[in-house]
Amino acid sequence: GASAATTQRASSATSAFPGHILVWNLRNGGEGSLRHAIQVANSASPGMSSFIDFAVSGTITLASPLPAISRRVTIDARFGPGSGPGPKIEINFSRHPGLRYAAGSAGSQLLGLAIDNAWGAGVTLDANSITLNRNYIGLSRRGEPFGNRGDGVYVSRWSSGNSIGSND
């Protein structure tokens, strides 16, 4: 069972601060997972921004594909717990499709994650003005090669105005 502190973190992240969603476990799904955080962000009203950050570090190993991101959201793992220069969070897609920014997600950001072992592209951009910065795409969070089965980043013909890899 979840501790009272964990329950408080989850409820305050999803109700007291409506745009802020906290990931507090590395599980494939359920409350506190990245999957749940994306589902909550996708349920926001059109035009509303969400912010997903992390209270854990380590690897999320997926058992099924993540939902496509369909609202503007910043997923920021740059400042989570842990030490070292690389990403604190790794998403091992376990040969499922990679992360997809779909229609409705224009203006989103993906910051400080390791994205690897996806079937196809690690990240697909089907929306405009997406920022990808300080990510390891095709590498583990330790910087070891762990490629995707397609492109690292696939930018569709419907996507423009993106910022990819400025590392500032």
C-alpha cells in the first residue's frame, strides 16, 4: 500500500495544482506513473498547459505503448532526484512504439529524458513548435547505446517550428 506521504503527493499534484502532475513511481501504469500523468495531461481542456515532473529516478520499462500526447505538456526530468550529468529518467519502450506528439500538442516540451528501445522512432512529432532538449535519444540514461528500431526523432511533414537539441 501507499504511504500517507505518497498519497498526499499524488493527490496534491493532481488536484491542488491543476496543471502540475507529479510522477512518483517507475511502474508501467497506475497512479503516480508516467502513463497516468500523460492520461491526466491529455484530459485537460484544449489550450490548457500541463507540467509533468518526477520525484523518482531510474528506468520506466513499458509493457505497452504510451498514449500519444494530445495536449500541450512539458515533461521535465532535468531536476529529479539522483546525481550525475545524464538524464535521471529513462523510458525503455520495450520495442513498443516511441513517444508521439499528436495533433493538439503544439508547444509541448520534452526535457532531460533518455528514450530508447522503441519500435520505430524514439520520438515522433506530428504537431508544431515542439521542443526536445537535453535528451538522450537512442542511449540509456548512462549514455550507453540502446537504439530505437527507426529514427531517433521523426518529424512528420505536418510538423514545423520545432527546436531539437539546442542543449541550453
